[in-house]
Amino acid sequence: MKFKIRALNIKTRQEGLKEFEKIGATAAGSRIMVDKIFPISLKIKGINPLAANILKQEMLARGGDVVTSRDSLMETGGKTDVIVQGTIKSIKSLIGKIKQQPFGLKALSGDLESYIEKLDKNRKRKELIIGKKEFNLDEDVLMMGILNVTPDSFYDGGYYFEKDKACRRAETIVKEGAHIIDVGGMSTRPGSLPVSLEEEVKRIIPVIEYISKNYDILVSADTYRSEAARRAIDAGAHIINDISGFSMDSNMVKVIAEGDVSVVVMHIKGTPENMQKNPEYEDVVDEIYDYLEDRTNMAINSGIKPEKIIIDPGIGFGKTLEHNLEILNKINEFKMLGYPVMVGASRKSFIGNILDLPAGERLEGSLAAAVCSVINGINILRVHDVAETIRTVKIAKRITNGF
């Protein structure tokens, strides 16, 4: 696609004003626009200002509107961002009208048509298949239980470092009702340094083999190294959870494609060692959305099947407290990419910063983040506290489903 398009999930007047401000709309114009209610809002980046004015007139004629910047009304060159607001019907009508229009609108019509088709396809997707297990995305929230076979993870480092303790923890995670066990052999907490490949493999492979042989549960390997991923797949892993989104090992996509396993593509800014050193974004949701779109497209072009992809915006991986809160508030927007969304907020430092509590006392905050994520439609929760989260989510789902 030539243009970057994404659907916004504007739930409140305040959120609308914030989104309009980002594209340079005037305060007076924003106050008028925010009081209009439209079923769909599409943010389109990098269009010709003359095209923006044509879009506005065409959408007004169809009962919709277009939010533009004040500068775009005066300029004929450069690029600007807009927010197209209307119904699916009015936007489809717009697509037909601008197919023969100048200033890049012909190309935009094709991109809008493809995007609307993708939205429709996403809404109809009900199934998630991992390994031989099938889940209903409308009904199921999958629980990924964390099993860190490390001496230094931020919450449970050292608890399950020995194999026998890790195996007992796996049994507990299974009994508590998790769908997936995520086995990690290298801490990626802020400031952490990598261990050798040999050490990582020595930690995780015996545990993955044990789980695969003894329990009917999906196994995920938390690694960004392709060789560790290859050995984990051979040992029985069904998922590779790559915190780097393929950015730390270019051979990872090939290993996953050849192994025909599922993959979690996560966003990270920087590396675990430096990611929390003053992370900055112009628009955190925009940038993560674009990153995940680019990485998933690359994965598909490299042979990974679309139905094998899960995305994760990477709570705590190169984000401030405010970034994490905005991501969780807007988590529903990542679903527009067309993949199941995973959230890993369990016991992380942003919860500790809000509550002024250490990791061991962040259960309630973790459960609150889980409930907000579920209400906003996410599909997988990566958690330390499996039983407690399952009980909490069960109530949240019953309330949101209305029975």
C-alpha cells in the first residue's frame, strides 16, 4: 500500500480532541468535529493537501467529514495527515468517486478499498489454531503462563532456575488452567545483558522437552535467537515468542517458516540493556502500529503463514509509564492489523510506579491491566499469576458479554 491507513478507536471526547490535535487541526474546528459521532474514523498519513480538501468536500456530501490541519487548507504542496470519518457505506461511496481524481487520490482509492476489505475480513475471523489446538477468538482469552528458567528475571528470577523446580512450576501452570507455557532462558528486564547461546539453550531445552512429553499444553519459547528457536521447535515448542520482532536475528523468520510454528511478533525500542533510557516517540501508538505492520508483512513475504502470527505491542519494552498507559488504552486499535493480540503487563514496573509497590506486591495492578485488556478485545494474556487471572477474566468476560 502506498498510504499508511489505520482505524482509530475514539471512545471519548477527550480522545477525539487529542487525535485531532496530532494532525494539526485547529482548536475551534476540533471542538466542532468532536461533537459529531461517526461509526468509523480512518487516519491516513502523507497525502497531498489538495487531495485532503477534495476528500473533505466529498465526505461532507456523503454525511461524513474529514479532519484536516489548518496548514493543509492553505498549502498546495508537501504532505499532510487526515482523519476520514463516516460509515462503511459512505467511505465505499467515496472510494468509487475518487478513483479518477488527481493528486494521488486514485492510488488512495485502491488502498482504502483494500483496507476496508481487510477490516471486514478481520471482523469475520473467529479461529486461532496453534499446533493442534483450536480456539474461538470471540469466546476464548488464552492464558500464557510465564516460566523463567533464569537467575535474574525481574519478578521470579531464581525461583525456577533448577530443572526440577522449573518442571514443578510447569505442572502448577498446567493445573491452574493455562493454555500455553512460555519458557524463557534469558532475562530481558531493563538493563539486562544477554547470556551465551549455549547457556540459553542449556536452560530451556530440557524444560521444553519435559513439558512436551508430559503435558497436553502448548509450549512457547521466549527467545530472539534463531538457533535457540530451532532447537526449541525440535524439542516440541509450538510458538516462538520473539521480543525483537525479528530485528535481533535476521535468520529467525526462516527458522519459523521452515518449522511451521506460530510466532509472537513484539515491538521493542532499543535492546533490553538500553530500552528504558529515555524512550521517546512522536506518537507511540502510530509508531508501534507501523512497526508491527512492517514486521508482519516482512514475515509473510519470508514464508510465515498469516494465520501463524500473533502481535504484541511490547508493554515495558522501551516505553515510559505514560506510553504504557496509552498503549493499553488504545490496545483495540492493534487488532485492526488482522492478527490476534497478546498483552504482557504482568507485574511490570509501570504498575509499580503507579502503586509505589515492588514486583511482589503488584498482583492487583496486574489483574486490573488484564481486565482492561480483555474489555478492549485482546486475545492472549502473558501472566505470572495464572489462576488469579483466569478467575478475574472469567468475571470480566461474563459482564462484557451481557450474560
